[in-house]
Amino acid sequence: MSAFFIATVTVKDEEKFKEYAVKSKATFDQFSAEILARGKYQGVLTGEADHQAVAIVKFKDLDTMNRWYTSDEYQALIPLRDQAADMTITQYVLPPA
């Protein structure tokens, strides 16, 4: 079953965030992940939001996503990520067709 994550982001340091974005993209490539969408916050239709941007990234399955997240390459980026932005990453699976 395909899986994806949604990352909601509030940037704290623009330069560090640009560096994080480039380096994290390289880790996606190692796991054949696909960036489905990236966008800047425009408003709320219902509920509340406290972020500036969002990214949606798709993986072959949940196991692959978890292997990406726990990989040495991505774990090494977490200090940079935390300096660059406040981020929440939530996992989802796509139901079978």
C-alpha cells in the first residue's frame, strides 16, 4: 500500500531551510520517494492552522517511509531541520484501489 507524509512547516531560518530542502531531497531519491506537492499557506477554510508551508511526499509503502526516516542519511539532517524550521510530519497510507 502506498504511503505519504504531510509536513507542515514554519521556517525559522531561510538559508538553513534552503540547505535542508536540498539535502532532504537527496535522501528521498535514495528511497524512490516522490514529492507530490509543495505549497505556501494561503488561508483556512475550517479549523486552525499555524504553519507557513506544506509538503506532501509519497513512498512505495509505509515500511519504505519508515526506513527513509530512520536512515543514517536523514537522521543526520534532523539537527539542521530543527534549526531551520518548526515542522510536523504525519504519515498516511492510501487505501487499495
